[in-house]
Amino acid sequence: MNTIQVPKADSSKKTSKLSKTMMILGIIVGLFILAGIGLSFLFSGEDSVEVKMNSILVVSFSETLNEYTLDAGPFSESTSASFLEVLHAVKNAKNDPLISGIYIKAAGTPLGFAKLEEIIEAIKDFKKSKKFIYAFIETGSKSDYLLASYADSIFMPKEGLAEIQAPGASVMFYKGILEKMGVSIHVEQFEEYKSAGETFSKDKFSQPAKEEIAVILNARAQRMYQLIATGRNIPIRTIQEAFDRGVYASDSLLSLHFIDGIAQESEVKEKIKRKIESINLKKSGSSDKIKNLSMISLTEYSEAKNAYKNPLKAPENQQLAIINGVGAIRSGKSGSSNPFDQGTMEIASSSMASDIRKAKEDINIKAIILRIDSPGGSVIASDELWNEIKSAKKVKPIYASMSDVAASGGYYIPMACDTIIAHPQTITGSIGVIAMIPYLSGTLNKLGITIDTLSTGASSQDMNVMMPMTERSQMKLKSQMYPIYQRFVQKVADSRKMTFDQARALAKGRVWLGNDAKNNKLVDTLGGLGLAISMAKKRIGISDSMDIIIKSYPEKKDFLEELFSTITKTKRNEEAQILSDQSSFMSFVHHIVTSNMLPLQIKQQLALFWNIMHVSSKEKVLLTMPYIPMF
């Protein structure tokens, strides 16, 4: 009997056919997406926001307030306003005849102290217009109440709660859990205050770490009490005693005059209607009733075409650039993000260096503001950016504006600027270096794995993580770290015009608030982003009363370019595939951790943990600060 043999198909041809099929499907899907985009753009103009007469500007932060925003894409809702857009919105609303007042609504999202106080200054300036400000707190944090304390009237519902309690810190130490896994983290630090690595090697604060954090917490607590006392016209002693006890319920807050009334939000909105009607009656004699309140968000007001704009404008060929450096510092281009962060912002040195060069080469940009909000990270990346700034400032002036945090690598980079401006509540300094090396010999022992070695020289097993740390390895690590620390301190000395010994006395890894940094000559002047813009305008001969075009970096990405890039992207190398595989897992982790399952302070500490471990996997020596509560 003859056997009929069916020839096997060529697997390469199968793969080729499959690839062609997938490509055709991709093109078809892409065409549908492009058609959708076209329709979204076609009809998007019909949804443009318009500021109506008697509008109320809603100041509320349901998401983390970032220094800049990225394009959400044509199918996504508009992203939240950036910090600069918030400042401009409140400033413009002051002079806008269409805006009757501000409504502050607590959203439970803590703001960094420096940003928060600058927003309060904008609110105080708004009050000069004699327009009203009402606030409503259903539930809220300390930062929510601090902002609301500058309203004319604060209301809470009967069952409302506010976290009116004294500031403090609860820091997680990982030594115990690492020991259970047999992992030993060897930490070296220059010098005693450089405590970021101690959370991995200790089970509680060292004395220097406790000292530096306590100084910041106490200073911020006193500043918070002062601000609330001023906003509410209550003696500071009463404020402090209330915070010491911890007051939460609305009736207790009312009895202490912390709020002005108990009401549901619908009732507060009715009060606002009556307020507007009263104003209109006095101004124009109109007795018309307000049926529906026109509430406009910060984002909507920033985008509204008929919102108030300053008629005094600087020439279009005289512009400023704000280059935002937000998040942990690492080498390379932007793209990957920390799964524990509240957002996807990072300082990727190649990308930020490119932004600096763009601003330097743009003939219309006359001055640059480097806006830093970073706890530090990579030594190599920080030094790369330091050199890029030194090159740029030969062409045009560069100002550094420090946000909530500009420490360690976040201080290293601004040192290259002409002028450093820190907010009094900025956390800065942390001039020092750390190194962290995980040793896994304990883990291998637990698993019953033994190690045998072959060496061709005395250094073959130096810092071998599969074996216990040796004295030789420890000395070698210190010898690698100390020159980096010396160069950091010397850069401080050169930048701040002091001797090496004077700079070292202020270094040792210690963090400082902006006020102390100014007293110690680590920064040039105190102020926020608004002051930095004013100083830059003055430098290029533009009156502070004029609006100026500000180009913000990183620039928003063009969605169509990103789409085509995604459709046509192919696997370039094995590392890219590994990153792609990791990203799906990290997306899952991000979803879990950024949900409400974990308290914010735990998320923040996990973010720092991730940043340190991520950078230390590539570099032994780091420029990063310890965890300090945002508020």
C-alpha cells in the first residue's frame, strides 16, 4: 500500500503570511482610528468652553497638581490644569468681569507645601478685587483646610470630616522583610545626614535622620498654624491647641470658628446664588433671579477663548521657556515610568538635555527658567544636565525655580544656573551621595544553593552579590564614592562662592527648607514660580505688567505621530522586548497601587523605594534624598 506523504509547510512562509495578515489588519484598524480622530477634531470646536456672565471659578484638585501636563489624546478627557495654568487662571479671574467669585471645593488630594502656599498668595491677591470666595469641605486633608481658610466663608455638611491634626511622619523601614528573604543591603553614605539608604539597612531612624526631618516638620507645622491664624483671624495658640487635640467633626470645627456654617453642598450653592443676586442688585439694580449657577473649572477657564486676557503683551519675538524637571532623575530618554508614582513624570537626562538645547537655539526665547521638582536620582544623569545648562547659559540667562522638592540631584542640576530661586517651603540641599548593594548569600543559603568560585586575580570577586560583603569590597566602594562626593561639594563651593570646607559644613547629606537654604547661601532668593517669571522678564527688558509667551517643555506630543510610530514600530532588540513585557506587569501593579487601596504616604514611600532600586540597578552611587512627607 502506497503511503501518501504530505509535505510539511515551510514555517518561515507561515510566519511571513501571518505578518502580512497582521499588517493588513493593523492598517485597517489604523484607518478606522484615523477616521475617528478626524471626526473628533471636526466636532471638537462645538464643545469649546465659554465663560458666562456671573460664572464661578471652581478651585478643586481631584488629581495631583503637576508642574506641566501632557496631551491626553483626542479621545480622552482634558487633562488637569498645570500649576502655572492654575496661577494664571486665578490671576486672570481677578480682573475678569464675567467671574463673580471663587468656589473652593476640597477634594482630599494633598498638595505640596510650596505649591499650596503660592496658590494661597494668588487667592489673597484675588480677594483684593472684592469678589467673594466660598469653600465647601465634605471630607478633606490638612492642605484642603489650609487652602479653604482663606475663603470668606467655609461650610461643611453635618456628617463631614476633616483631618485637622498636627503634622507628623511615619516612615517604613524594609530591613526586616529583606532579612526574611535572606537579603542584606549594604549601605554607604556621605555623610551622616544622607539617610535615604537607611530605610533598607536599619529598622528605625538614625539620630541625624530624625533630627533633620524633625526640624522640617516643626517648621512647617508652625508655618501652617500661622497661615491658618491669618486666614481665619484666630489666635495661633487656639489653632495649635486644636491641631494637637485633633479635630474632625463639623460641629466641633464650627464651635472653634474653624468653619462658618453647616450645610449641604446644594445649600451652599443656593447661598452663592443669593450672593450673586445681591451683588447684581447693588451694581446695576437688577432683581433677576439666578436659576442655574455657571461653574467653571480651572482647566475649562484656562482653555476658554473668552476668558480675560491681559491686553498688555510682550512682543512675540521676546519669549520665555520653562523647562520642567519633575520626578526621579535617570539616564536616557523619557518613556518608562515609576508604577508607584501619581503620574508618569521623570527627568530623563537625554530628553531634558534636548529640551534645553531647543530653548537655547530658539531665537525667540530670550531667557530660560528651569523648574525643578525632584528628589534626585542618577549621578551620571545629573552631571550630564549640569553640563548642558552650563553650555546654555553662555547663550542666554537661565533661572532655577525650585518647587516642592529640589534636593540631592535636584539641587545638583540647578547649581549650574545663573540664579537659584527657592520657595521658603522648598525641601532642598541633601548634598551627598549614597550607595546600596544587595547581597544575596543569605537567600541562596535558604534555598540550599552553594557557591564555588574561580578567580584570575585579587579583584575577581569584589562586590560579588552572591557572597558576603568583604572588608576589601567595602573599602573599594568607599574609594569609588568619595571622589564623587568631593566633586559635588566642590561644585557647591564654586557655584555658591564659598570654600570647600564651608560647603562641606552645609553638605553632609542634610536637607534644608528654603528659608534655611537662603540663610546658608545655598540659594539666591526666596519666592515661587511667579517671582522667577518676573525676574526673567525684567532681565530681558519686559515690564512685569505685560503678559509674555511662555513655551513649556517637555512639549506636548503630536498624537498622530505617536499613533503612526506605534503602528509601524517593530522589535529592534531584545532589551526593547523585555521592557515591553515588563510594562504590562507594571501597568497591573500601577493599577493596584494607585487605587484607593493604599494610603498616600505609603504610595509616596513606595515611589521612593522604586526610584532608588531602579537607579541603583545601573549605578552604584546615587544622589537621592530621604522620604519626607509632602505636607
